[in-house]
Amino acid sequence: MQSPNKDGPQLGSLGTPEKDGWLTKRGGKVQSWKKRWCVLKGRSIWYYKTNKSDCLPQGSIDLEPTTTVSTTTVKKRNSVFVVVTERRHFYISADSDSIRDSWIQAITSAVEKLEAKPASTPAPKPVEATKTSENGTGATTAAPPTSGGANAVVRAAPTGARSARAQLANAKSTVPFVAQEDSKVFEFWQIWSESIPPADKSGPVEFYVSISASMQKLNWRTAGPQHIFIQKMVDFFWGVGAPESEIDKLNDVGASINPVKIGSWIDMSAKGGMDGGWYFPVEVTVQQAFEAADDGQAISKVREWCAKHAVENCLSVGRDMGAAPPRQTEIQLRVPGANPQDQVRIALEAFDMFGFPKIPDNALKILHDTVTTGDQLRLSIITASDGFVRIGVLVPQPSAETVSALCNTCTEPGFAGNHAGLLKFEGALGVSGPSYVEYQYLMKNFGYSVYKEGFDIIFHYDVGSEIEQ
């Protein structure tokens, strides 16, 4: 819980706390600093506007066995420490280093007790996705009941050492334009990360990230069971200003497909680009996927290409939720073909048929030289009502040598490949390499001065998942 909680306990009802006192806490969505009377009691740090006994809390920091607390530095603030939970980083300033250190010791002790004695899980409650407007009305998609609480979640990650969420946060700190805590990009990432629900027994919560070879553009994704994601996703989109018509579109497409798994994504760039949207990472017919797209010449061309190559299903469909049109819809397909080289030919035919320039010769040679028997290529196509936006051919499991060679093909000033930075990013993620490399082209005028237009190399990573046991 990170927002005001008027249903929380009155200060006087908490009894003797493990620790209490005045601290200054930085807000989440609005990152202003406010003085609060803080009370550590059991597994929670409650914070209040005053220290009067009848005062109700403004919110709480819920401690978990994986919570960490440590000193940190923030511009123009002294004696700062940070409490890191699976959902958020809480930045707190004390009046002195000694007070800060005493809080760190008390919180550490409280977390250690949680590790020794797991908390009980609350009874499950039904979930319903609700659009909350200013008058608080407007129900949307109903969802099945949940099957457990967040407290029993056991994290599974590729390294086995950190949760997938923690790995994302760790990797974020290696990308300078995302790591700047006073930036809008950092704030956007944090709001999105806090919207990701905890896992339950119905299925894992999955985490993915992709990054350009120059490390100037990133895409973050998460997905999991529909019933635990839908409400959090709707709340996130409302919170960042998505129009009501697009939230309705999400529900309409969801009602048509009824996917067992749904997810959200955000894009960001070093020039301040920020976008977000939803996707359904489930196999559906291309006809169902086309229903998510706006009519126009572009989607008609995709229909024609699919019919020509007898493509009947797609692997995922998604849509952006930006405040201004044109709306963009992404469809990801398996590339047909008798073998990987045949798949390359058919994918390149799509580039030509949809009006995209050819892949540069140096990158094209690597593409031809590195596809191997058994590879299944994918094609990502993004359309809007006024034309094609982006296309990309994805090749699985690129070798370390391929990654290095592709970074060397990116030589445009300001967007040169950064292989050394990429290795650092992979180390922070706890992965040994990308799951896919994408040969991508973004059409002119769709970069909106904040995303690189033209050809680019994108590396995709499967970070890991969480599952309740």
C-alpha cells in the first residue's frame, strides 16, 4: 500500500511500537517531500500527518521477507535511506545520521522476523476491473476470483538469487537516462512497476525487457493471469491519462478474445519519449487480432500478406494507450517457410510489400549467416489508421558473437552500438544473453522527435517469472 489509507488504524490503537518518530518521506507519483509521524509496528511502517492519538494514517509501507533497507544519497537531502520492497523504492530522510541509522536497524530487525515466521495470507476476494472516473462510477470487465494473497509468493528467476522484479530494477540503474531519479522517465517507470500485481497460484507473472543496441530506447513488459492483471492495468492507464475510449477498446477486444493471460508495456527513450499500452501474449486468429486495429490501408495490406502465405494465427496482439491519436496496434506472427532461410525471404518480402526500406547490407549479411536449422522467426508489425508504423523480424537465441557484430553495425552518430554497456545491462538482469534479436525499422514521422527513426537493432530478454507456491 502506498497511497492514503483512511481505513488503517488510528495512531492510538497501535499500542507499543518497535519504533516511531518524525521522518520526511518522498511521495510516489508526486515526488514531493512531506514530514510524517512514522510508526514501525509488526510488518508495517504506518505514516501519519500528526502524532495525535486519533489521527488516521496517510498510508503504509508493507514489509516483506525480501525487503531491503540501506543508506542512499538524494540531491539537497541529508540522512536519507531507502526501503526497497517488491513494489516500490521508498525514499526517507531523517533529521540526523544517527536517527537514520537507528531506523535502518529497526527495519532490518523487523524484516528478519518475517523471514523466520512467514505471515498468513488473507482470504481471497473476487476481482473486478473498474474504471474510476471523478464521480467514481463505470464498471468494466469482471474477472474470476483470486486464489491467494501476495505474502506467500516465492520468486523464480534465472539466476536464482534475485526476484525478476528486483532484476528489472537492478538493470534500470545501468541505463543513465532511466536511472536519473529526478526525471520524468524514472517516474514513469516507477508508476508502471508499482502497477504490476503480485503472483497467485493461477499462473506466473512474467517479465521481459528489450533494449536498442545503442541503449537509447527500452521497452519493458509484464504479463500474467487476466484476473490479477486487469484491475491494476486499468488503474495504471487511468493514472497516466489514457483516454476512456482506449480503455473501452481494451475491454472490447478482451471480451472478444477472453485471453487467459494479459499484460502491459512501456516504451522510453533517452530523448524523453514515453508510451505505454496493453498486449495479449496468447495465440489467437489473425481475424481476432485485426479487430484490435484501426481500419486503413496498412491493416488491409497485412490481411493480404497473411492470406497470401496462409497465416491464420498470431502469437500476440497489443495496442498503445497514448493520450493522442493515431492509435497503434502491434501484431506478432510466426514467419511461415519451409526452413529458416525461406522464412528470411518471406519476412523480407513483407518489408517490401508494406513499403519499408531494405535492411542495411551489413546487418542483412549477419541475418542470413546466423539463422540456423530449427530457428522459428517472428514478424512484429505495427499499424495505425494512417499507415505502417514499424516492422521487425525477430531471430531467436543470437550468440554472443552475433550480438557483438550487430552492435558494430550501428554507427550512426548518437546511436552507436554500445556492446560494453549492453554486457553490463545483461549482468544486472542476471541473464547470459538475449532471447531474440530484432532487425527493426521505424517509419519516418513516427519517432515524434524522441525515438530513432529508420533501421535499428533491438535485443529482447526474458527476465524471469514469479509464481506463488
